[in-house]
Amino acid sequence: MSAAVAELRHVVREFGGATTVRALAGVDLALAPGDFCAIVGASGAGKSTLLNVMGLLDRLTAGEYFVDGVATSGLNDRQRSAVRGSTIGFVFQSFHLLATRSVLDNVLMAFTYGGVPRSERRPRAVEALDRVGLGARLAFSPATLSGGERQRVAIARAVCAGPRLLLADEPTGNLDRSNSESVMELFAELNADGLTIAIITHDDEVAGRAHRRLQLRDGTLHSSAAEAAAPAFQPSSARGPAPSDGTHASLADVNQVTGIRGGTRR
Ligand SMILES: Nc1ncnc2c1ncn2[C@@H]1O[C@H](COP(=O)(O)OP(=O)(O)OP(=O)(O)O)[C@@H](O)[C@H]1O
Ligand SMILES: [Mg+2]
């Protein structure tokens, strides 16, 4: 059995201050290869906190988080950055593009970390932009693009380095219905190619495109009715071919680069 791409066990994240806020109060979640999971919940429920933890952008207060079966709690900042850069792609509500750089340069930033050879970077960035329908806009500034186009640039940046896991925090939150649908269509295609996706959303239609739907409530995750209706965790073999283009860096590769040892799945 292959390891979950991402697995949280009893994850707690508290924020200090005058009063301690327990944003995550013992979250258990496993994303199998090829999973497509929507996470919903009220404002303040801890959705972004969960995504930041899964993206190795934030540390846990307690519990353990595994990426490709490797425990991440023992990793130092450099190792976390290496795992993040080679394994995880991000898409945010507000795009996070640099207006002073071209569309192509924004996508090339995905290669800051990770082991993609220099000579392959530009062709891969161009291919990713072609895939999202923006191959003719390489030299444009993101500032001249529509919201939907900006988000498609962000998606190209998120996937061009061949991540195993795509994390999206309200990716359609600033988009109209038609652009939301285009973005979700892209996510569905990427998922069909084998990419594991977790998406945070307030939008029922967006959540409906995912195969699983989970709700964050009081800092813990609950299956929603939609998940019961559309069971997830099919073995990846039941969903068509796994990614086989050789572009996905494995954690083993990263371990070689960073010297990670002993972080075994318990
Ligand atoms: N850096 C921080 N310091 C202190 N408290 C924080 C911090 N980040 C988040 N919190 C608190 O943790 C809780 C969860 O916040 P989070 O941003 O994860 O919610 P959310 O579900 O993403 O909400 P929204 O739908 O409004 O984006 C909130 O009570 C928030 O105030
Ligand atoms: Mg949020």
C-alpha cells in the first residue's frame, strides 16, 4: 500500500496571546495519492491554519504531520523548505503574483527550491502557461491580466515544478462564476492526471467538484454528507494511471539532498 501523500495525526495548532486560540484541536486527515478533497467551514474555523500546516508554512503545537510517509516535526527550516519546494504547490485567493515581473518570471519563481535543472525550467514554465491558456502572455505584467487570468498564472506556477500535492485556499474567492468554473476545470484535469489536491472553499459548487468534502468545526474535521455520498480513498489504481511522467520529485530525492534521516512513518 502506498503511503498517504499527506497525513495529519491528532494535529493541534494553538496561537498564544492574552487568550490562547486553539485553531486546530486534534485534526486527523489522510490524503491518498490522487485524492481531491474540499475543506469547508465557517470563518475562523481554522481552514487557513490547516492549509498552512499542510504546506509546511506553519508548525504544529502537537501531533504529527507526515508528507509521503515521512514525519515532518523533526525537520529543520532548510529541510522544510526543500520538501515544500519539491512536493507542494500553492494557490491563494489573492493570487500572490509580483506585478513588477512578467507572467513568465512569476511562474519561474516556482523553481527557487527543488531539483529541476536550469535548462528545463523555462520550457516547463512555458508548457504550464500553455496548459492554462496563457502561452501568448509570457511577457505581460500580471497587473494587465483579468482576475481569472491571474489565477491561471498562479496555477501554472503552482504545478510547473511537478508537485505531489496542490493546496488551494479559497482559489475562486475573488472570481466570478465563469472564472471559478475555469479554475475548477483546471483542478479537475490536474487531479485526473494524478495530482493530489486539497481545496478550501466557502462555495458549495466549488466543493462539489471535489471527491471528498470535509468540514472543519471547533477545530476538528468532520465528514460531510457529500463525502458519504461520494466515497473517497479509492485506491489510486481504481482511478486510472498514477502520474508516470517522471517529473514528480519524491521525498526520497529530497532526503538525499537534505540529509533527512530517520523520519519514518509510525
Ligand atoms: N497568527 C495568528 N495569531 C493568532 N491567532 C490566529 C493566527 N492565525 C489564525 N488565528 C486564529 O485562529 C483561528 C482560525 O483562523 P483561520 O485563519 O485558520 O480561519 P479560517 O477558517 O481560514 O477563516 P476564514 O474563512 O475567515 O479565512 C481564528 O480564531 C484566528 O483568529
Ligand atoms: Mg482563511
